[in-house]
Amino acid sequence: MVFLQTKSFSGGAYTTETLANQAPRVLALILASLGLRLLFAGSLGLGVDESYTIATGRHLALSAYDHPPLAWWLSRGAAVLFGSEAALAVRAPFVLLFCVTTWQIYRLGSLLFGERAGFLASLLLNCAPVLGVTTATWVLPDGPLDLALVSGALCLARVLLIDGTRPSLWLAAGFWCGLALLSKYHGVFLFAGTGLFLLTSPRHRRWLASPWPYAGGALAALMFAPVIVWNIQHDWASFAFQSGRAVSKGIRPWMPLVVLAGQALFLFPWLWLGLVVSAVRAARAGAGDERRWLLFCLGAGPVATFTILSIWSQSLYFHWAMPGYLLWVPLLAADLSQGASWTKRVWTHALAGTAGLAALLVAGLSLVAVAPVDWGRLHLADPLADTRDLTDVHAILAARGVEETPGLFVAARRWYDAGRLDYALGGSLPVTCLCADARGYGVLAPLGEFAGKDAVIFVSPRFAAHIETYIKGRFDRLERLEDATFYHGTQSFAVFAVFRGHRFLPPDAVSRLDALE
């Protein structure tokens, strides 16, 4: 067993203590959770966001409509490397990235608060469902974002708190900031948090007069350049889309409470409460406890921004604040490692139970994904319907005698249905979206490209009448075909009304399609 000299906080100063090296335990945690995660990744079909990402990612570009491009690049690279778009293949980079994230948060916690805190940080990260299960497995921008945020925080902690004689670490921090920005626009909060810390910590304001932080920022900006170029080429479409989500749709002063409750569910309520309490303690201590204050500053941006925005925006999701909680994980780990003996005992049992619950959740969902459960007999909807792949779409087109139609394209009413159909078709037919909110399909497959061609249109049966009313004039002739039912085993999980449109007439304006929404 290796022993290290680490530091803990006591009475306003950090004191040296000797603790066993926790690296073997962290590696064991990574390997054990990797096995569960691979089971999870291989059992579930792709979710709607994942299908959309894989399908639109076949068209390599400098960036993407919804987010910066790193998730698209990673999933496409994996598909090419493995020669397959199977769920396990395209999810593999994200599973492996989380293994590195676990190691990095262990290093961050150990550097700032001691080895025991580092191990607890890695365990807490793996226990939180949205961080350690979905983000750690699925094809989402949050996976590479989380690795970049933790690694960037580690570099910042080293240069600001541990080894200020190595200012070149600012370049390493800039690299990770750039990678965060290439993952998701949330990367901007790493800049904001660093600026807040430098402005509020008297001992560190001197860095504002140094060229090194700006050199790191310049490197990050250079890495982000492809996103800027793509947006210039596409009339700032991605920036407009994301900023439009913050537009006011009426004041709802109670919504922050709803959003906080949702965030708590995504993290497990007891873990969420512990993270918030630790963050509040760090905020109260302020710059006097530089280590906790740095992590508080880095994590406060996403939590505060997306909770406050919910007062007037109706386009917010609970997981948007998760990067902030991620950077607060070492704060809770530090409090648990340095707390009273009875607190440690309580949390030891709580964490053991939480880890077991998370493992059961992953194993249970994996079992449900492959088990032939008759949900109809149980009077329940298939809880994993959105992760079932539409693998029968080729057979459905062939059975309706349309698959071999020259110039045929497939269309859906909603962008996520277009993504699921596109993924299932494997690129064999062009796919687009007949809607105002076409997301990436508005860029990759604009309606004008399909003039004069026939379409097969998939819509929810409850919208069939609307489709006939609002797009009939877009085709020379529109006919309804037999509905399409998709099955998992013998259990149906999706039904679409199917239409064939003869000779598409491209719209003069998108406004006529707005009624579809």
C-alpha cells in the first residue's frame, strides 16, 4: 500500500495528514462500473437525441445546428472505426470518456482535499444517475463536456492554488476550455467561473495583469473557431436557436422551485441536498477558503443561470444545470471526508445504498430493455419506447410498394421522428422534416432539394387529419397508406400514420407549415 502526504482543512488552514493512496480503489470502481455501463450501452437502443445525432452526424461538418460538434465527431468516428452504427459501437467513446472523467475528479478531489476526498468524489460521481448513468453512456454532448470541465478545473486548481510557478498550466486549462466549448456551449461557464474567482480572490488578482490567462483563452477561442465559421456560413443558426430558448414566454415565479426539484430527482434527492449544502458552506466561507471558493465559482454559473431563467423561459430542462453540480462534487466529498465520525458513518451507509441503487437501476433497465414484457397486459406503456429502434422501416416501405420509387425521400412531422427513421434507414434514403422546427434537417436536408420528388411521410395517427389539411397542397397528390406499427418482440411500441405524397412542391415560406406545431 502506498501512502501519500496530503492536506486537509482545519481551523482556517490546511494541515498535512498521511492517508493511504486511494488510486487502486478508484481503478476498481472504474472497472466495475465500466462493466455495468457496457451492459447498459449494449442493451438499450438509441434514444431520440442519440438517433438524431448519429443520423445527422453522417454528414461531417465544422459544427452542428443544435450544439458544437464534438459529440457528432466522436460518434461518427466510432461508427467508421467499428464499421457499425450499433448502439454499443457509437456509445463506446462516451463510456470510455467517463472512465477518464472518474479518474480526473479523483485527482481533483485528492489535489485539493486529500486522497479520501478524491475517492469519495469519484464514488459520488458514479452514483448520481444523470452524471454516472445517462451522461456516462449515451451519445450526448454532456459526456465530453464533463471530462473537459473536470480536467479544466484540475489545471486551474494546480496553477492557482498549488503550483503558480508553472504559468504554462494556463495553456492546458485553455485547451480543456476549448474542448468544453467544442462539446457544448456550457463551456463558457468555465471562463465565467475563472473570471469570478480571479476578481474576488485578492491573492489571485495579479493574474489579471499576466498574459498567461489570456493566452489560455486565446487557445480556447482558436479551438472554438470551427463553430464560429459554421455559424457564419449558416446565418448564426445555432446561436439563434440556443439563445431563442431564453426568450420570455411569461413570468412564472414558482418555476425555480420546480426546476430545483427536477434537478434533485436527476441526482437523487439526498445527493442533491448534500451538494447544495456543501456549495452554500463554500459560498459563506468565500475567498477565505480558496480551494472551496474556486470550485464554488466554477460550478455556480450553470446552476444559477438555468434555475433563474426558468422564471420566464419555458424551454429549460433539468439536466442543463448538471455541469455546475458536477464541479461541486469534490466539495461534498471534502465535507464527508472531514466531517464528524457519526456523519461519516451515516454517509458511508448512504453512499453504499446509493451505489447499490444505481447499479440496480442500470441492471434493471438493461433487463427490461431485452425482456419480452407484455406491457399492454399490464395496462402500461412501454417505459423504454423511445429507445426502441425503428428497425422494420425498410420492410414497411417495401410492403407498401414504395421503396424502389426513383427519387423517393422520407419525411416526418417532428425532428426526433426524422432522426429515428433516418438512423433505422442507415442512410439508404434521404430524410427530412416537414415542420417549422426541423433542427439539423433544415440545414442538411432543406425542403427545396426535394422538388418534384415523391415522399413517404410518417406522422402520429392523431395528427393525420392535420397533415392532410396542411400539406396536401404541397404535393400534386396525397394518399394515405396502411399505418405502420413497430414491434419489440410481440409488443408494439410505436404506430405511425403513413402517407405517400406525389411530386413535392417546395414551400414558398415556412409559415404555412407552422400550423403543424
